[in-house]
Amino acid sequence: MAAVDERVVDDHAKGRIISDAPLSRPVPVGLRYDPEFSPATVRFVFPGDVEWSFPRTLLETGLRTPTRRGDIEVWPCGRVQTVVEFHRADGVAVVQFDTVALVRFLRHTYDAGTPTPPARR
């Protein structure tokens, strides 16, 4: 039986897909961080195993000021919401989150620490 790495963060948040429709659609999103996989990367996992990986610093910066790197754009939307845009060749998915959920996730990623390098012999 494989040991579970307690530094892996697997949080959940409810996002709202923003579109031209009059009402937004709620969507559950898995917020994941694995320092063994990549200590600088966070992953957002949507239903259907659609996963986006991007730098943790992009999320941090986007909570305060609009920022973009590659196919991901993050910006604050008012005082309590944050928007994350996921750009693909066939369109853009715009998802709004409660900022507090993203801040909590980031705090958990830092509480998890970074992997310890193997000892040299």
C-alpha cells in the first residue's frame, strides 16, 4: 500500500461559469497542489477531468491585479470575487470564484511546504 503524501493539497471550490446567458452556472472545481509534482504549480480540475496547470504565483498576483501568462488570465473582480479565464483554441472559459476560497487554497499550499531534497551520500 502506497503512503499518502500529507503535503498534497486537494481543496474544492465552487466556481461560476460566466457566459452570455442571463444566469451563471455553478461548477465544482478541484484545487490541487503537489510539491513533489511541482512546487511552483497549482492545478484546477473541472468535471470531466479537464485540468489546467499554471504557476502558483500567477494565482497569487491575480488576486490583487490583472495578470496573464500563456492561456491563463486572473484578475480581481470587486472586493470578494476573482475571475480566472482559461483560453483554448476553440474559445474561452470564464470562471468566477469567491476570493476567500482561493486565498485559503494558497495558504494550504504554503502550509504544505516544499519537498525536501534527497540526502547526499
